Amino acid sequence: MSLFYAYARSMHNHWEARVTIIFATREHADRWWRAIADLQTSNGSGGTYGHIKRISPQFYTYDYTKGTISDTIIKAKNTDKALLALSDFIIISANTNLYGFGGSQGPFDILPSQPIVDRVSGGIFSIQSKLDRTAFWYEADDGHVHMSNTERAKFCIWIADGNSKEENHGRIMVPSDEIYVTLLKANSGTTRYLVITDDAQVVLSARRSKLSFRDFFGGYYTANVLENSGGGKPSKPEGASIYFAESGGDQWELIN
């Protein structure tokens, strides 16, 4: 996984107190913002970090008269355990001044282009193979979930932590979350959830069941493999069923 970058600037003007944030991975960036957002919510008025706003995954604003982006790491309190746990995985640059006054570094560097799907609770996603970008999860008529190179299903994914779907709407999902996943399908009278059967098949059911968000990225789901009768490399064909695998699964990702 590669480094992930974000800009932050003061909401007061365009030329002072501008910051570049470097995260070890995209997941660390999401965990950092989730920790800040949860602290803002728990403190009602926003508390220490209430002045920090997330405009997009790579752009933030803050009020330097109330604190800095660096404060989220170097001044995190013992009660801010989620932030303290990230301190070794984030680099926050020195503040810069657009005109280079006072010995500062001048204009921002241009950050690398990084295609991003914002993993927000309540969002609508397709599930795509990281190895084969043409392969997606798709619902079959038998209620099972299959891999398809010609069709793709849309799923609504949200955090399952005891709050309602509406209360969690817009929160950033992180690997430690438990989630619900429902099929989004027009003219469907019944809400159908992704569940894992006793024999590890991924199917759609009216009975909801919590899944782990981490498992989508950690190789815990796989398409069943058909052996090549000619002795060649096994293949994962169109229509292969999706299973939960304890190990050796495939890498998947969410796309809009």
C-alpha cells in the first residue's frame, strides 16, 4: 500500500497556516478523521477538534486561532486513544506561507493523483476485484452472490454499531467496523442483506447479519475456483460463487 496525502489550510485566509498531511496508508487517513469526527460528536459542540472540517478525503480546513492539525497527534489526550494509536503513522508538515515570509517554505507541493472512493456509511457501492478490474459481485436468481465480468450489483453499506442507519449516515467506515450490507435493486419489495451461510457461501437473505468491514480488504472473500481439466492454471470463471475464506482469499475494493 502506498502513502496517502492530504492538504489542510486555515479557514481564515488562503495564504497562512497551510499544511500537508502524510499518512502511511489510506486506511490511516480514514481512521484519523473517524477518530476526530467521533470526538466532535461526543463533545456536542465539537470540543478540542470542532474547528477541523473534512471537505474531501484529501482536503481539510481548520481554525489556527483554536488549534493546529498537529495538535491532533502531539496534544492528543489519554482519552483520545484512537488518535494516540496513529501517532507513528502520520507526518504533519510545518506550516507554510504562500509568499515565503518568515522563513517558511512557500507554495504547496502538488500532491500525487490518488483515485479515491469515499467510504462513507450509507453509501452506494459496487464490489470489484483488485486483481481483475472487470470482475464484480453480482446477485444471481438463486439468491447467491457470484462473480461476474458482465454485470455488477449495487450495495448499500452502513455501520452496525447500535445507532440507526440515519444516525451513522456520512460517518467514515474503518476496518474495525461491523457493517450491514444490503442489495440495492429497483422494484424490490424486500430488503435483502448479505449473510454468510454455515458452509461459507455469501448469499442474500431477509435476515440481517453483521459483517466485518475489514474482511473486504483483507482477503477473506473468494470466488470458487474451477480446476482446468487440461492441467493448466485453475480459473475463476464468470458466475463463480463468492465464499468467505479463513485464509487465501482475494482482495476486493469498493467503487461508486
